[in-house]
Amino acid sequence: MNIRTDGGHRDDAAARGIRAFISEIVALRHDLHSQPELAFKETRTAGVIARFLLSCGYTVQEGFGRTGIVATLKRGTGNKRLGLRADFDALPIREETDLPFASRNEGVMHACGHDGHTAILLAAARYLAESGRFDGTLTLIFQPAEEIGAGAKAMIGDGLFERFPVDAVFGLHNWPGVPTGAFGFVEGPAMASVDKASIRIRGKGGHGAQPHEAVDPVLASASFVTALQSIVSRNVDPLDMAVVTVGSIHGGTASNVIPESVELQLTLRAFSPAVRTRLEERIHALARAQAESFGAVAEIEFLRGFPPVVNHASETDFVRRVALESFPPDAIEEGFRPRTASEDFAYMLEARPGSYIFVGNGEGAPLHSPHYRFNDAIIEPAARLWVKLAETFLS
């Protein structure tokens, strides 16, 4: 792939063009934030997106992957095809900010910035429709249900890349704690896989004063939780990444009663398929062995989530060079490291070459916090990166 070297930094045509209507995009983002919708229920959100894209002159396909949207714009005679993706679902979290446009839907919040990702892509979409210089086909993918890991699969299952072929696909995510508007690029594994395990350890209930007549599942569960720590420290190569988290333990209702069973909920994350498989094997082995050592029985339900986000080398290098050409050097966060959170964009990168990019959200509450705030200041630079990527890729 060739990169143009005609410059274009902070005050180029794209920057000026986007700034001319950025207030409208920010207002749209605030509207989406105030009326968030959960996975596969994003009908109002999808309608706002579709109407905006139609007003810009895109060909719009609604209801793709249930509530998703695909928009296309073709220019010239070029046969290159680029896909850009944004997600737009919210989380089941009660917002605890004092924003004037805070969520009006009780118990639902854009606590991950998907409203911002949508605003970024819509800003780029408008500029590219009005002033973009490219030769080929631009495909914009607005994906539902990322938070439950189902939206990407639903769109791919509906024939996303067969009906809308792309040569490469790119996505991005804001990241708190990284300087505002700074871009992070990771070649190879960029985000972790995510799997879940539900384990019930069954014993024999009894009186707390006569534990010898019972089989205590609480004790067995405590031993199991301790034994889990050996997986990362003793079963995974120290140079590999693995996370084993016990997020929930429930058992018993009274201090003087030994319960019949205890239920545990685990989350497992890894960057490599081999480590992912190893985690599953060890969870099964340890649960059974620890339960049996106390005379209890373990029932295990392992739920495979989605794979790690693995960025393709060529496409990651391409978008990084576009950023270096289009922004000052300090806009690139050197040494940006992979994140152990997960993203179902992984499925799109399994289907097509591409890369998942990070953009700094500045200091503030973390993702999925009721206090999280998306930083509107990152819309313009992130949209400009999409514009530069599209004009360079489709050249």
C-alpha cells in the first residue's frame, strides 16, 4: 500500500470542514446520549443514524443484523472498497453524572462511549459526502449489540461482507486515561478474548454447629478460588497474558446453616487461542478436583464468548502511517499496549483484514462506570483520521 506524502496537519481542509459543522454533531451525540438503548433494542438510535446518512446522500440499508445499518457511497471508477465501523448500543447502568443531557432512560446509559463512536463516524461520513476526495466505495457499518457480543456476528450472519465487500475494515474505541485525541495502534493481539464459566459446587447441607455431618460447599468453593490463582502463575507461560476473575459467589442464607450448594461466576481472558483453551481445561480440572477433595461435586457450564481482537500487520501499519502523516507526532501514543477488555469487532477481523484503533478520552472515570463521560473534544480529530484513512486508502 502506498501513502501519499502531501502533508496535511492540524489545520488542513478536513479539519476546517469538520469544525464547520462540529456543533451539530456534538448536539446529535448529546441527543443519543440522553436516550440510550440496549442491545438489539436500538430502534430510535438506528433511525437517527439512518436519517442522517440519507440526508448526506448515502445508500442506506436498515435492519441489518436486526438493528444495524450499512451505508455506502461510491465515487469515481475505482474498485477499492473500505469499511469503517462504529457501535451504538448502551449498557444496563444507572447514570450518575450531572450532565444536562444525562440518560432519560432509567437504568440505561452510554457508559462506554458508543454514542461518541457513532458521532465520530457520522462526522466523517458528512465530510466525505460533501468534500471527500476518493475513488472507490466507502462502506459505513453501524453495529448494534456490541456490549453482549452479538452484533458483529448478527451482521456477518446476514451476509455483511458478501453483500458489501470490503478490502479492509477498521474500527475505533475511546480510552480514558490516554491523552485527549491521541491515537494508539497495536499490531497483533490488541484486545483479549472473553469466556465465562458458571460453576455450582454441590455438597450436603446441615447445621452450622454440626459440620461433620455435612459436606460444606462453602469450604470447597473457597479452596477452589484459591486454587484458581495457580492457573495464571503456574499453567500459563509468564510471557503470555491471562486473566481469571471470580466476579460472583453465592451460597447460603444464614450464618448457622451450611448450604447445599454454592454458585460461582468466572470471567476468563487471553490474547492467544492456545492460552484460551488452556484456561478452559484447567477450570474444568480444578473445579472437579477441589470439589471432590471435600466430598462435594462440581457442575460446570463453560460459555465461549468472543475471540481476541487481532490486528493485521499491514493494515495497522497503513493507518498508523496515515496518522503520522496527518497529525503532529505528539498525537501518536507511542508504545500503546494491548487492552485486556474485549470487543466483538474481533469477528470482523477474522472475516476481513483490518485494524482496531484507540483514541484517548483524557482523564476521567473508566469505561462502564456510572460516572463515565465521553469527551466531545475527540470527535473532530478521530473523524479526521477516518477521513484521511478513507481518502488515502481509496486513492
